[in-house]
Amino acid sequence: MSNTATSSGSDPNAGNSNISWPMERPVERTEWPPVRPAGDGSANPSSTLDPSNYPGGKKSLSGISLRAFCLGIGFGVSTCLTVFLLLLSTTLWRVPFFIAALCLFHFLEYYVTARYNTRHASISAFLLSANGWAYNVAHGSAVAECILSRLFLPESYFERTTITFAGINLQVLVGLALMIVGQVFRTLAMAQAGSNFNHTVQVVRKEGHTLVKSGVYSLFRHPSYFGFFWWGLGSQLVLGNMVCFWTYAIILWKFFSARIQREEAYLIHFFGEEYLEYKKHTGVGIPGIH
């Protein structure tokens, strides 16, 4: 289911030693050269470059670099703010921590895709906008609940709803563990599936599409869904969000349940008895996000 290469053409004016002066430079192209099919191999590399690599295309290096840069800045600033708020002993450190975790998650979505499934390494692989408005509303609501509850609810409320042991907040500890486990399973699933992984459910079996049964796929049928399910719930435990925790649990369960049923129908169609035997081996169990 689921190498960016660049080339450059030769400049006829490259011999001009005075290229630092704009008046001496050749007129810059205002349109990209037409792409000719590489039939007999006579076409030069620049003429066969996929137009999606040009600025504005879905694999534009400028677009990819900009998003990676913004995610890196967001991660760095949020991490520093998390440490600063922790030193101030305020529970609001949870918000920048959550934002840093989100930045890391979205960066890894693209990085792992580019590393192990290069032909699908487009801008959408960051999943920054591909998940739709509901995804953004969910994370916005999580941040809002954390901030508003800490500002307006009495401290006694958190004392009643927080489980501690020897001064350690077990709720946060469990949440962090779930986030780490979830991210690891998500990343391993994408890496081990390689070119067989795709962020969208495939409805046509393509050449080279194989059923991955080793690694984390020997434990779960859908390890990437398993990973994000527990990552999402863990993040809400860290934030201390009771409303969003149960909302995330219900919505993610329903979403992945419906998606898995649809995906398995295609898997049975693609692989037949091979998939049925594999499915029987891995089994079905809690949490159901296999």
C-alpha cells in the first residue's frame, strides 16, 4: 500500500567571465522548457525532468525545503519554550511540548517517505494539509483545552483527576510512553513497508506491490494506524485533556476502523489467500487498530 535527482543543463554563456554584472548575463527564461519524452535516449537530462519538480510543483524542492525549515524552527523554538516553562514550574510546558511533537511527527512523515519510498516523496507527504480541516481542528482544540483549563479551572480539579506516585505524575509518564511507542511503530511501519506504503488507500495493485509480512507487520496488520492511534491518545494524556482524550479515542477508533475495513477489502482482492493466511496469523485483538 503503502531519489530526488536534480540535473542542470549547460549554459551557452558560461564562458563569460563577467557574469557578476547583470547587464552581461543572458536573458533569463520566463517559461520552463518543454519536457520531451526520452525515447531513444538522445534527450538531455534537463529536457526529461519531471515538471512536478519545478517551483510550484508537487515535488518542488523549494516547497519541500520551506516546509522542512518551518518545522525545524517550530521544533526548536517549542523545545526551548518547553524547557523554559518547566524551569518556571508551570504546567503550561505541555503546550509547546505538544507542538514540538507535532513538528517532529510531520517532518518524519516526509523524511521516511523520501528515504524509503522516494517516488512518493511529494509535498503532501508532510501531511500538513492532506488530512483536511478536521485534523487541524482536533489539534487546535487540544491546545485550547490545555490552556483554558489551566487558566480557569481550580487547582483542586487537577489534584482529583491526576494520578501521582511518589511525586511523579503517572498520567504524563504513561502519555509520554504511548507517544514514543506510537511514533516508533508508525516510523518503522513506513520504513519496513518501503515502496509498498502509501498515505492513501490504493485501489489498484501496481507493479512491484507486495504484501509485507516481516518486522512490525508480523505483529500487526496495520502498524502505522496502531502507532498513530496510541500517539494521539498519549499526547492528550500529556496535555492533561480529559475531553479531547475521549474525543480522540472515539473519532480515531471510528476513522481507522472504517479505513481498515476498506483497505482490507482491497488487500484481499490484491493478494487473495496469501493475505487471508497472513491475517489469520496476526489475528485481531485490542485495540483493534491493527
